[in-house]
Amino acid sequence: MNVVLWVVVPYVSITIFVVGHYWRYRYDKFGWTTRSSQLYERRLLRLGSPLFHFGILLVALGHVGGLLVPESWTEAAGIGETAYHAVAVGLGTVAGFCTLAGAAILVYRRRTVGPVFSATTRNDKVMYVLLVGTILLGLGTTVLGNLTGDPHDYRQTVAPWFRSIFYLRPDTDRILAAPIGFRLHALAAWVLFAFWPFSRLVHVFSAPLGYLTRPYIVYRSRDPRFSTRPARRGWERVQ
């Protein structure tokens, strides 16, 4: 079971994540969208969306630094474990609560605003459950560990196991040494990554690069006062 949970599940999730995004981009380009509901309601969206997106961005950056950067590197840079832990926990907790608050507002908006609720699919509901569940597990584990005065150094357990997966030498002993909360958080994250390509979360990898090279759009007024030629009645002939 340990091999299934900490070796098979990660590799299956990574495979689905990569192949799923390729398939989605190759065969469902028109579905590669957030399906924005801004036209239906804006007041709650203006509050919840920035909270969620800026919060989740900080959370993602924190995970990249915490999981991919070995502890020996930060120590070599002169950053001690105490200083690193204080900054990571402080910023991570603030970012986590901002993300959770933003997600709560967005979920409340989808449930209470009629047109937005009607535009919400089953896929969206599953996505919200996985996303909020993963955030709650990670935030709850961090906060409870620090409140009890016994914080766990995940850079000694979870981070080496995570990197070992990409080295193709999974070290299951590392992740098994982590508390149950960290392990549940890791499993929830793998499930979320496997579901990612088939949800609206694909918009994370969208960038309007085409705007940099597209030609200018020329707008012409129909007001005869701003026209360079006299107005004509009816349709104009296309050359």
C-alpha cells in the first residue's frame, strides 16, 4: 500500500497532468477557458478574485521554494532554519488565509447568485471541493503544528521525498516519517493535479502572447462628422 500511495499515485498523477493538458490543448482549444461569470455579478467577484488569486500565487511560490530548494542551499546562503521557518510560516499562513477567504467568497457567490449558480457545472463543484480541501489540509497542518509548539520540518521529510520522485528514485521512508496531516495534504494535491487538465484550472497556463504580435485593430466611427468620406446609404460593395 505504501508503494501505491507514495510511488504509483504520484507518477500516475504526473502522467495524467502532462498528457491531459496536451490532449486538452490539442482537441479542446475552445474549451480552454475560465468560463468567466463576470457579466453576471461583479461586486463579490472584485473582492473574492484578487484575494484568491494573489493568495494562491504566494502559496504556490512558497511551495516551490520549500519543496524544490534543499535546506543545505538556504543554509549555504546564510539563512538559518529559525529565520526560514519564521518567514515561511508567517507569509504562508497569511497567504493561506487570504486564499481560503477568497475561495469562500467565490463559492458563496456561486451558490447565492442565480445566474452564476446556473452556469456552475458538476466539474466546477468537484474542482472547488478538491481545491479547498487541499488548501484546508495544508493550512490546518501548518497552523496546528505551530499552535501546539511542535512544528514539523517538512524539508526533512516531504521535500526530499517530492524531489526523489523526479530523480526516479522514490524515497518512501521520508514521506512516511511525516505526520499524517502532511501525508493527507500531499495525497490531496496529487488528486487535484490529476483532475487539473479536465477543469477550468487549465487557464493557469494561458498567456495572451498573441497580443504582442497581432496587428492593430482599426476602429472607424459611423458618425459622419468623424468620417473622411461622405456617408452612403445601404451596404457598401466589398472589393
